Amino acid sequence: MPNPVLHTVFPAGGQAGTSVIVAVDGTGLDGLRDIRSTIPRLTVKKIDAKRFSLDIPAGTPTGVYDLRAVGLHGMSSPRAFFVGNHAETAELEPNDTFETAQLVPLDAVINGRIEKPGDVDCYKFTAKAGQRVVLECWAERMDSNLCAVLEVNDGAGKRLEVSRGYAGVDRVRIEIQDVDGKPIPGSRLGDALELYGDSLEQTAFWTAGSDVSKLAGQAVRLRFVLRDADVYAFQFQGQKGQK
Ligand SMILES: [Ca+2]
């Protein structure tokens, strides 16, 4: 039986108190009929084969929630969905150059996606001298593999600032696979919590915890995904007090 995996949800977020139409995609999603979420009291309506209307209750606290798709083969793996309290708007392609930059208001969320390798999305906004403007790109923090570079240029195209990643740097994620390299449910990369910061010893965690004793005696492969990080050694340890 196929294992339902949810690869994308777009837009990957919505404003509390509004309805948002999301398109979902993945594998093993035949007979898609519903969306389940950790958003309290979310109402879901199916629109067509791969689109759903989500009614996000007003007052939903800002943050990252899980969405899962439900189809013939059961409930899928989760994808992150960001509920915010700002008006949201969608990216409009073409926007790859300064000349085609999309005019956006301040205090807004723009839902964009990388359409092709090396895609650039340009936006323009009006700000007054002395005004403080915060620009933030949410990618890795909500499950995206995108390693975004954020640049700010002035009206003449001169670069003022650049950020090459602020959140999620120097991190390690670990996946446990069977001998054929197939991720073991519960220990997939998507289940892994990020390890970060310098330390001599850290315990690997997945969303279900750090206990891998059910794999004892089974040959496994470990996949380490490192970003600006070094791993010097690893070991499997018994719980404290048991060896
Ligand atoms: Ca673009």
C-alpha cells in the first residue's frame, strides 16, 4: 500500500479569521478527501481533486501548525502551515528582475515559491527615511528546503543589506533508514528535530522522542544532514540506569 506523503501545501499559511484556498501535492494521495490540522476548530471544505478551502478561526494564535491530507491510503505525513495575523497576498510572476518587482504593502505576508532552479522573486515597497522595516523570510523554520538569501536594494538598485540565513544555521538532522536506505517511519528526516549549537554531547530526537530501542538487533543506516556543522562521533546509548 502506498505511504501517503504530503510534499507541498501552497500557500503555506493564512491569516487567522480568513478563508484560504490551499493546493496540496504529494505521493500516495489518491482519493484525497480531507485535511486534518493542529489548528484548533479549523473548518475544511474540498474544492476539487487537490484543493481545499480552510476556514481559519479568528483568534488562532500565530504560529506554525501541522496539516495532513487524508485519502484512500489514510493520513499523510505532515507539512507546516503558518497562521499569522497580517493580511496575506500571493506572489505574482514574472518578478525575477527589479523592473518586474511586485509592489507590496508593509505589514503583510507574501506567499511565494521557487518556480525554477535559481528563481529570484523581487518585491518593492515604499518606506520613509528613518522608518524601521523588518523583512523576514520563513523557509526552513516551516519545513521548506529553501535556503533563502534575502537582499535589500534601494530604488537605484544599489544593495543595502543581505542576509544569507539567520535561522536554522549550524544544524544537524538525523534519519534512520533500513539497510535498503528506506526511511524508517518515526525516524525520517522530516520527523527529526534539529540539533544545533556547539556541544560535546547531544541526544538525537524525533517528534516521537529519542527512544530507538524498538530497532535493537536490526541493521540500520544513519543519514546525517549537516549544515555548517561537524559531527565527530555518535553512539547508541541505553537509558540512564540501564546498560
Ligand atoms: Ca520569480
